[in-house]
Amino acid sequence: MPQRTPHSPLAPWFRLESGPADWQAAPRDRLVHWYSQMLLIRRFEEKLLELEKAGLIHGPAHASIGQEAGAVGAMSVLGAADRINGTHRAHHQVLLKLVNAATPPGFDVLNDAFTPEMDEAIHRFMAEIMGLTPGYCGGRGGSMHMRQAAAGIMGTSAIVGGNPPHAVGYALADKMLGRDQVSVAFFGDGAAQNGASYEAMNIAAAQGLPTIFFIENNLYGVSTRITDITRETRISSRGAMLGIPSIEVDGMDVVAVHNAMAEARRIIASDGGPVVVEALLYRHFHQSGSRKGSDFGYRPLAEEEEWLARDPVTTAAQRLREMGITSAEDLARIDATVTGRVAAAAAQLTETVPGGNALRIPDRLWPDPASHDDGILGDLSELADARVLDHDDMAGVTTERVKFVTAASETLAAAMDRDPRIIVMGEDVHQMRGGVSGFTKGALERWPGRVLPMPIAENGFTGVALGAALNGLRPVVEIMFGDFCFTAADQIAHGVGKVRHMFGSGFPVPLVMRVRVSPHTGYGSQHSTDPAALFGLFPGWRIVSPTTAQDYIGQVNAALRCDDPVVVIEHTEFYQREFDVPAGDRGFIIPFGRAHVVRPGTACTVLATSVMVASAVKMAEETGIDAEVIDLRNLDHHGIDWDTIGASVERTGRVIIAEQTARSMSMGAIWADGIQSRFFDSLDHEILRVTGGLAAPTVSAVLNRAALGSAADIREALLRITGN
């Protein structure tokens, strides 16, 4: 018979029990303080539910009533400089982090009044949930999207599983910049089943990052019980299997949670991290609003009553009285204090309807509708002092001939020499003398510790990169094939693409994503897509597409200095081609928003991207048609050079838009619409678009070529638009 050898997790996995002795051992003033914090959360949430019933909250109100002990216990070991994020249900964590950051040392709720700063925290957070201008994000974030970096709240995410990678990124930045802090990702049992959470925990473990994954296991994802969606319901097991020390704790007991978090910090101090803490707790109400889960039939009434008997606020009050720490009068005074501060915040945000008792929001508190699109991207002032060297500036400049990939590698390495905040993340970037294409060769030679290998988990490490960018680093993310952007689409779209605008702007998001496009390599439909249109859907991205080595040097340097997220579309056909570039110069920029007139002409205007630029020039020469060929270079909504395009259209009256990509992934329709709306009176012919077919390329060489726009297609368009 085969012999079985049992295995056990690499990391410790245990339940941390706390009892009456632990309450007796806790400082009495801390117990009173923690109780007041739980009650503050409770009264705040109750007030929000009142406002929701009155129609004064636009959107959901994901109350945390019942889960207060988890938040208070967790925050009890975190300082103002420690970073946190959360999910759609994060009122309790956010409120407490805000108030704690404003609370003076030694504050005694029984004898001290709330400071103006503490009141402001309550007021501004409530305003944010109500979507009002005084809110921390100007009302753009609301209940589910909250950021206040000064208090260590780096940004909550309403996407289930979206936030753990960001917390890993905060921790990565802290570790690489030599800062002694921890980062905490708060999420639930539902998010623990999500791939991004797993990816984040794995990356944190592999890199040894000071991260606490705090899982609020309240047994239900909306209305689905945990037993319906996973066999192993002990969620902390996810950490143990990844080599992460993991702790299970009673999340209804504030002292127990405090002890678990203190143990997590001790482990991080000793081993570097990460740690998983699973708090077993219960939300008293439905997913959103003030009705119970039993009202909808998915939770047994008996189960709700069982957990209600363990309510963290009422049981803590009972313990404080039994221990002789507080009297009934003390508890009433605490309640009056916190209830009063919450009521005062609400009073600043509402008014009584004239002639009635109903409440309304004063008009002065609403954001200006005209500001809707403000702050999507920055103003590029960070590039004001950078040295510009574009094609028109090359008179008298000595050049050298180099391969595209060599210029790219040298540019990245030189940028890393200048800026210690630049790191590189991606699959295989640390191997094969520069990754799969050689782009990291120079970086590896000079800064191997800043070239970080990532697992095959694009969504996870893109989210980590975003977190790192929000906390002081300038990550460069390499995506091996353009199609793999779709596995990272959550972070590309909901994370990077929206983060600045939805949190009220005013902060940098310096992330560069390098995307390889390989349509003619025979890799088939899942490795051949140009994903520029994906990024174009989300205006929080700048998109550049260099077609020469000089363009690459200048545009990548601009991207690496820019405080906005930038995606660099790299066509692999350029990699081994040689180009003339300024000799020994890898430090100049080419500003965003500049198109390049590659070939002047009068017969028609060809707006081309990537490899279609050279094809358009070639076809103009072969046909003898005096076409003006413009390399767009910048493909996003903010970067289209309408001045250059408009001047050309006024001369030619005819426009061809040439993209190699599949028509279904083309951005040409957007540009055509912009041309028609701006320059319609100058047009003498319909706008022609050259693209591939509807389907992605397939493996067969013949079908591969047929699926993509080609030089022959440009030739046909030139002849048609000029009547030849």
C-alpha cells in the first residue's frame, strides 16, 4: 500500500482566543475609549440610515452595524502613518481612521470635549457619503469610494477584491523607501473568494511585504451564504496555504481583535510580513439599508437573534459595568456625547423645508455640475522644466544609429539613475538579460533590486503597481502581450483609469504600463491584439504609441516624469529596427499632445498609428499621391493634436485614418467624430478608415494578414479618396 505522509502549512495558522482575563489586563482607559469608538460608529451608521430613509443619500448605504469591534480593535494598533483601504462596506474603518488622526493624545471621552478637528472628520465624512462638496472627495466618492491620504486612507474600492492589491502596493512602497509602516487591506469573505485577493496575498508573501489582510467574515456575500460558495469556510486558510501566518479571532470582541492585530504587528516586526487576520463577525442588517436579511428570506431569524445577543456594543457596555469601570451614568454620558457630535454633523448638511418638518440638502452644498470632468488628469506642470528634443529640433544635433530595443533599454536605465522611485514590475523582467524583449537589460545591470519579478497574475500586479504609485513610487509595469491587458482590465479600468477623478483629483498617479503588441508572430487570437482602444475607454489614461527610437526615448521620458498614468503601446516589429537618435542622449522628452507630420502633402491627410505610419509614407511614394502623413503618437482623448490635424485638413479637405488593428478594437471612429465636429466645413470627402476585420488575427499566416490593416489597404484608400 502507498504510504501517506501528511503535510502541514508552511506558516502558522491558529485561532487566538481572548477571555475575561484579557479584558482585565487591558488598560481601563483604553477599554472606555474603545467602547466610545464603537458607539460613535453605531450612532453614525444609524444616522446615515435615517438620512437614507429621508431620501437624502443618493446610492446605497452599506451599514457596518454589528461589525464595530473589528474596526476598533484593528485601528487600536494602527498609527496615523499606517495605510488602510477597504471595500464597499468601509464606513466603520474610514470613520475611525479619520477621527483617530484628529484625536489628541490622552483624549478622555468622559471628561474632554471633541476637538474641532474631530468634529470636522465626522462632518466631512458624512458629507462625502451624501455626495456633497464639503466631503473629502468633493462628493465624487460617496459611500463606497473614500480617500484621505493625510489620515492614511489611501482609497476604498467598491469592486469586490479590488482593494487588496493596492494595499500590497502601499507596503511595497514603504519597504522600498525605507519607511516603517504597515498597510491593511480590509475586505470580506466574498472578496476572499476573488482571484485578485489571492494574487495580492501571494505577491505580498513572495516579496515579504508588511501587509495585514484583515478579512471580515460575516458569513454572507450579499445574500449568498459562505457554505454555498466554498467548501473550506475557514477563510484564514487562504493565507496559510500561501505561507502567510494566519490568525482567526472572534470579531465581536474588541479586546480579542486588538490582541490579534497586536500579534500581527509583532509578526511583521519580526519576519517582515504579511499576516492574515480573519475576524468572525456579523452585520445585523441586509447588504444595504436598514432591513434585516431575514426579511428577504436568506437568513434565519434564529441566526440573527443569536448573533444579536453577542452584539459588540451592548456586550462591551455590560462588561465595563460588571468590571466596575463605568457606571450607567458614564455610559449614558458617552452616548450623549457621540450622539450629539453625529447629530451636529448632520445638522450642518441638512435644513428644514420651509413650512414643514421634512429635511432637505441646502443647494449651496451640492457640487457644481460644470465640474464633472475636472481633474481626470493633471495639468502636466511637472514637465515644465524638462528638456524637449523633437524631430523639428534636430538641426545640428549629432546622431547615432541604434536598435529600437537598445534605445529603450538605455532610456529606462538612465531614468532609473535619475529617479530612485522608479521600479519595474512584470513577468520574466528579471531574467534572460532583460526580459523577453531585452528592455530591462540596462536596469538589471545597474539596479537589479528595483526590477521585481511578478507571477503570471496581471490583475494582481497591476493593482500592486497602482498602490505603489499612490504611496510614493513610480512603477513601470510590463505586460508581455497586449491581450493580457484584458486579464488586468479591472485594475486598468476601475483602478488606474478612475482613481484620480473619483477621489476628487489633486494627487499624483505616476504609473507607466508598457504593452507589447505582436500581431504578426503567429501566436493567434489571444496574443495578437492592440489594446489601445481598451485604455481609450477610460480617460484617466494617457496613451502614447512611439514609431521611432527617438519618439520612444522622448515619450517614455515624458511618461516617467508625468504624474498621470501612461500606457506605452510598443509594436514588436520596431524592436530590432535601427533608427537615428541623438548621440549619447537619453534624457530628453517629447511633450504629450504633439502629432508629428512625417510627410507633408496636399492631396489628402493620412492620420496613422504605429506600423501604419511607415506604410502610409511608402504607399504615398509608390502611388505618387501627395498625401500628408501624420503620426498621431498620442492616442488618448486629451492628447490628440487637433491643431496639427485641423491645419492639415484645411489644406487637403480629405482624411484617411489608418490603424493596423481589428475594426472592433479601432479608435478611428472617435477621431473621425472629432474631425467632423471640428472641421466639417473643410471636408470635401467622407472620412475613410483603414483597419483590419472584425475578428482578431488567427494562427494561419494567410488569415493573420487578412485580419489586420495593411499597406495594401492604405493604397486602396489613397486611390479612392483622390479619385484615382
